[in-house]
Amino acid sequence: MSALEGVLYGFTVALAPANLLACFAGVLIGTVVGVLPGIGPIGAMALLLPSTFALTPTSALIMFAGIYYGAMYGGSTSSILVNVPGEAASVVTCLDGYQMARRGRAGAALAVAAVGSFVAGTLGVLGLVVVGVGLAGAALRFGPPEYCALTVMGLVVLSRLSGGSLARAGVMVAVGLALGTVGMEPMSGVSRFTFGAVALAQGIELVPVAMGLFGIAEILALAETRGTLPRVASVRLRALLPTREEWRRAVPAMLRGSGLGFLVGLVPGPAAVLSTFLSYAVERRLARRPEEFGHGAIEGVAGPEAANNGATAGALVPLLALGVPFAPATALLLAALVIHGVQPGPLLVSQHPELFYGVAASMWVGNAMLLILNLPLIGLFVSLLRLPQHLLLAGIVLLALVGTYSVNNSLLDLWVLVAMGVVGWGLRKLGFEPALIVLALVLGPMMEKTLRQTLFMARGDPWVVLARPLTLAMLLVAAAVVALPPALRAARRLAPVHAPARHP
Amino acid sequence: MPMPVALLVGALLLATVSPVALAFPDRPITLVAPFPAGGAVDIVARGLADAVKKHLPRPVVVVNRPGGAGTIGMAEVVQARPDGHTIGLGAVAVAAVQPHLTALPYRTPDDYVPIMKLVTLPVVVFVRADAPFRSAGDLLEHARAHPGRVRVGVPGLGTILHLDLELLKQMARVDMTVVPFEGPHQIPALLGGHVDVALAHPAPVLPHVRAGRIRVIGVFQEGRHPLFVDAPTFRELGYDITLGVYYFLVAPRGTPGSVVGVLHDAFRKALAEPAFVELAHTHRFDIDYRPGDEVRRELWASYETLGRLVRQLGLAKP
């Protein structure tokens, strides 16, 4: 079956009433858990897993995939309107989305996020069908040394996320890395920094840290200053849509974000979260006015929101072609298949074409549904801000607490949430960038794990690492990012000596 | 005191003296699955909760308490009130290996009540289809000739799969380099050529075997595996290592014998339910019933041998 035939066949599967219903249920649930702080797609899928027994494997995967990418749509809403990330992959959206809302452009930010997600979803499905299986082969060439170099490079490059001083960024990264070492080390079972408390063995989870640093901290800050959430004068759809100029800036960012996100989806780790950081860093680097970032740059919303959707499509490649989940969320997509006895692998496309093409086509259908669902809802979501603020904020705190608890049934997660709220509140007073803690918490454990695997493989022989061209290239890029700016500054100091000679 | 009132008082007294003896279970039973939703432990737990419905008057509710390589959930069960309303799915590594690695609220198999063994997941050893080793014998010979050169991917240090490999290394007197991965990530690492050999459970390996990319060269169990009949057991090759990953039903210490009996009988019937047998077939695990005292003996044996092994490997806490 060619890709085109496959897609056509896929649409007949995706448009069958039962699958259409599964798709709609998935994207609706996804949007809701995305909007609600605390509970994200992983928690929702874990809760719903037993109910998928009643579905066919194809319907089950269609529904779960819908929850996964649907949450990426919903997540941006609460980030933009109240600076509370709906889920971890929307942390970056807080940086500029909330600033846009403060300037009265909440509607534009929401619209751009929804359209960006749709663009990325469409391109991602295309990528999955056309190059998907081939890319899985390419992903196999990445072994522990490559992944280790990739995380080193990622950490170095992305820690320059928001500008500001290198030392301040370094402190935040160090805090994030340190938090990532708490708990039982997953490869050898050694407990670290648990002080004998068994509960701490589970470690510091990403969700409560992200919710605390952004959501709870924002609410504390509002309570302290008696500040107000952004006010929106008009909720007429016309006034909420982006202007021509905003579109012009957002569309290229969406396209770049889509591509980046898809590629990051192929890498083991929380791909959706990482892709948003990467896209934000790229947009800031390419922007004509990088100083706007952090003050409501529309590219900073469009790029990351497209990227996290692209990543959901990319993450399906290793899942379906190798049968191995690379991201925590795709582990649950896999579970939805294996409870029906379908173990994906290299033969999935030929043995279960209805599943592969059906899910791919349904993702496009689901993305279209989400767009239709989300654009009219913008008005509704924006009017939420008209609720009495004390009720809205208390409600958000309650939802964050309940949602966070529901993921692991863990009281520790609640304490982390509250503590991180206080920490985040303090950090913004001191002018630190809390997003870097989230970034380091994601990358740190990946870096440590792959470094250890590399060391095991190397047995003390550095050539094992340096003889791999990809690894070497990535490490050199990381070194250049650290070394070049000071070197250039030094060069500039020397330059005036020669300058008069050239321009007498 | 009129007769009916006296009877009532008597009944109340009796109820406060031995509440469980009268009516167990008197509310839903919590079954703690110490690993995340969607994993093998979770699938077994949910399958059992469903299959046991017919055999208990109250429902069994699965609660996932992941983290700490299963120790958090196990600790929760061990510390629960011993009335049978909180039980858990124990895993052999969580019970027999983890206490050697870290300080936990339980140590030996005497600190909890193993009710019965439920299922076993076999351990298979495999290479890429284009690997130079045709058989496990080839592999060991090659490893003997090139000490430390063969890289073996295992899912984490201190797991049963890792320790099976270490036992093999000791018995065969060969040196191979162990590379630990998380979950089934040793499979893509093998396919990409980053390790030469890997160990896993049958389910995630099977699609790659059918696609002709992976060849299974040995199994750690007593008899040959029906899906990989060409692969010898390591016992046949002269290395008597048959420990697979098994799950057992566990209750807190002090749970009354009568309650343990009720649970044992109900879950034993659940293991024979057609839906559960079907589930076991789908997920390639083996239903492996053994009574509680036998499980305790097996756990003690594993606790001793694997404890010695992790100390030799330097994994145990100092």
C-alpha cells in the first residue's frame, strides 16, 4: 500500500462512526485536562486506561492520541489567560502568552496557539505517514553517547533561553539539576537525598514543579500585590483575532515549530516539553526584535504551541515502528494497544494497516475538530476572566491540588507543588527565570542516565565517545556556545586597535 | 435485660473483639499496584481485580502507587492495617533485591505475608539477526575470548534480568560489559548496534523476531519457551538459572489467617477464569500458582542468593 492509498484507507477507518466518536471524546477530554491545571494528558490516560478494554485497539489508540494532542491545545489556554500552565508542555507559553494577555491581546494569543497547533498537527501527520517508518531507522543510530551529547548541548543552548546574566541562568539550571537527583536513581536503585523517607524515593516530579513555579506562584503574587488578572473589554470574536501583522510574524514561527517539534518527538524523553523550550530559543534567536521576548512576542506563543503538537506526532514514530515508548505519555498510548494484545513493531504498518493509517488520518480529523472546537471557545475562555477574581483564583488552586494528586496518588507531589509555589514567588521577586528549573529538571536525569550508559559502554576508553561523529559535533557546538561569546567580546575589545587603520 | 437487647449487646461485643472473623471483606479491597498504569504489573492487577469479582462479595479496586522501583507501593502495603482490605501485588525484585539496596520499612520475607504466587514473566536473551553469534554457546565462547568486549543491555541494575545475567557470567566465568537501560529501551539500543546482546520479557521482543530483525538465543526458565522453541534454556546449556520475574499477592504481617484464606481461595479461582487465562496468553506471561508458604521459601532463597550477588557486585548499600 502506498502512502497515498494508505491515507485514503486511513480516512475510511477514521471516519467510521465509532472511531469518529472515539476521536471526538479524546480531543474533548484532552482539551479539558489541558485547560485544567495539575491533571495533564498522562494523568487522564492513566485514569481512563481501564475503560479502553471496551474499545477496539484502533479506537483506543485514536482516543488516547486525541487526549495527548488535545491537551496540547488546551494547555495554552490557562497559560495565556492566568499564567498557570495547563500542563507541563505549556510552561513556555506562559512567558509571552500571559504578557500578550496583559496587553489586551489574549484573543490573538489563543487564536495563534490554536492555529499553530493545527498547522503542526497537519504537518506532523504528513510526516508520520510519509517518512515515519524510515525516521525510526534513523533514530536507532542514536545511542547513549549521542543522547548524552544532545542533552549537554540542549542544556547549554537552552539555558540562554531568556537572556539575562549567565550566572543567574546557571543558578537556576543548578537548582533544576539538583532537584532531578532526588529519589531512587532509576538504573541502579540507589536512593539519593531521601533522608530515609520512602515517599521521597519517587523523586521530584515535573508536573508539581511546573505547576508550582508558575501557577501557584502567580496566584501568590496576585494575592500579595492585590493585583488583577488581565481584563478583556470585548469578547467579540472579531476583536479577539490576530491582526494581519501578528499573522505575518506568527506563521513562519508555526512552521519552524512544527518541524522542530516533530524531530524532537523522535528523541527519548518528555518530547513535548522539550520541543517548546527549543522552539522558543530558536524564535528568540531569529527574531528581528529579540528584546520583545518576555514582553508579549507573538512568535514566542506560535512557535512553542506548534512545537508541542508536532512532538506528539513525532513521538508516535518510535512507538509504532519500534514498539518502544520514548516519552512518558506514549507509554500510555502503548498500554492502550498492548492491553488488547497488539504489540507494535516493525511489522505494524503491514500487519495492522487499519491501525497505523487509521490513527494517522484520525489525528488530522481530530486536529480539525480541535480547531473548530477551540476558536469559538476563545470567547468563552476569555470571559472566564470576568468571574470574581477571588473565586477564580481559589478555584484554580483547588484544581491544581486535585489534579496533581490524581497523577500519582502521592501526597509528596502536593507538598512539592506548594513548596515550589513559594519558591517561584520568591524567584520572581529576585528576578530569576523559573522556566530554567523546569528545563534542567527535564534534561538533568536524561543527561545523567545517558552519561552513565556511555561510561558503562566505554569502560574508561574516551575513544568510544569521541570516535562517534554525531557525538563529537554536538559536544563541539555546546563548547562553542559557551566559549564564543566571551571570545567575541575579547575580539571586540581588540578591534578598535585595528579599526582606524582600515578607516582612516 | 430483655433477651433481644442482650443478644444485640453480645453481637456487638463479638463484633468488636474479632470484626474480620465475622465478615471479611466488609468494604472494597484495595489492591496496590506498585508500578505505573499500563505496565505489566498494572495489567496483571487489573485483570485479577476483574476476574476475582465473582469470587468475593466486595469489589477489588486497583490503586497505582508507582515510584522507587516498586518499593513505595510495597511499603504502603506492608504498613497498612492488617485486616485484608489493603493488599498488593508483590514483585520478586521489590521483595528480595530492593531491601539489600536501600533502607525500607520491610527487609526479609518474614516482614509481610505472601498469600500466593500468581504469574511469571520469562526472561529471554537475544541478539540482532545479523549478529555473528548463532547460539548462546557461540556468545559465551566469543565473550570468553574477548573479555569485556561484549556489551549486554539490561533493563536497570538490580533487576532480575540483570541478576540472571550476572549469575550466568559467574557460572560461565566470562566477562561481559553490562549497560543498564530504562524499561524496554535496551531493544532499540540493540537494533541500533549500541549493545551486542540484550535481555527482556517475550512480549516486546516478539514483533522484532517475527520481522526477522532479532534472534532469541536462550531463555532463563525451566522448559523451552513455546514461542521460541529453537532457543535452549540455560539449564540445558549447563547453567542452572531459571529465575523469571514473578508477581505474588502480598498482605501486611499480622493479617489473620482466616482472611488470608478467603483471599487465597478467591484469587486462586480468579487465576483460572477464562478471561484471565486469555489475558495471560495475550501478554505472554505464564500463570504460575504456588501456595503462600512455598512463595515465602522461594523468596527467602532469592533473598539470600541475590543479596549475596548484589553485595559482590557492589550494588548493596555499604
